[in-house]
Amino acid sequence: MQHDAFIGQVQARARLDSRGSAETATRATLETLAERIPADLAEDLAAQLPREISENILRITSQPGEEQGHRFDRNEFIARVKQRSHTDEPKAAHIARVVFEVLDEATTGGTMEKVRQSLPEDLRQLALAGSKG
């Protein structure tokens, strides 16, 4: 999936008013996801995404001294997305679900299944909920 298509899908499914808002939503979710999953898995995910989108993941995995795979739950995940996207908690949860849904469509080879398996059950459910969930 190309960058414009990815961002367009996020904008449409999350009902965001601009491409800039969709870019922010995507960045917030991917940076938070990159903090939560192991670095090698984050890099595998990034490798399947357009460069402009993968940079959101690689920015986190390439920080010197920064460990990935932090153990935090759904509530903390949403709180981090909320802070990064400058929105409220319900909207942060919705945009995270949308980004996960688009990631499922943009990746192959079971990458997103591996990502979900690395998450705790409550966060895995968020990743499976989709834009309608």
C-alpha cells in the first residue's frame, strides 16, 4: 500500500477532517506501538510500510539507549496515543483501532499476527477491534 492510500484510509475510516490529522494519528499510534513491541518485530513491520510511514516506527527503534518492548497495557497505550495526537481518550482509542486495521491490510506474511501475539490480551483486543469496534 502506498503512503497516500494508507493515510487516505486512516483519514476516511477515522473520520478525520484533514490529511494532517491522519498523519498525526498514524504517527501517534505507530510510535506507541514501536515502544510496546520488540525492536526486531517493529523493524519487520516498518520494512513492509512506505518509507514515510515506517519512519514513525524507526524513529523509536533507532533511539540510542531506548529499550523497546515496554510492558504496558491498553489503557497506557491509549493514554500515549492521546498525548501524541492531542485528542481525547475515546478518539485516541478509535484512531488506534483504525491504524491497526489499515496496518492489517498494508502488511503481509503474518506480520500483524506476530505483532498482536506480542501484545497482552487487552491490547490485542484493541488491535483486532477495527474501525467499527
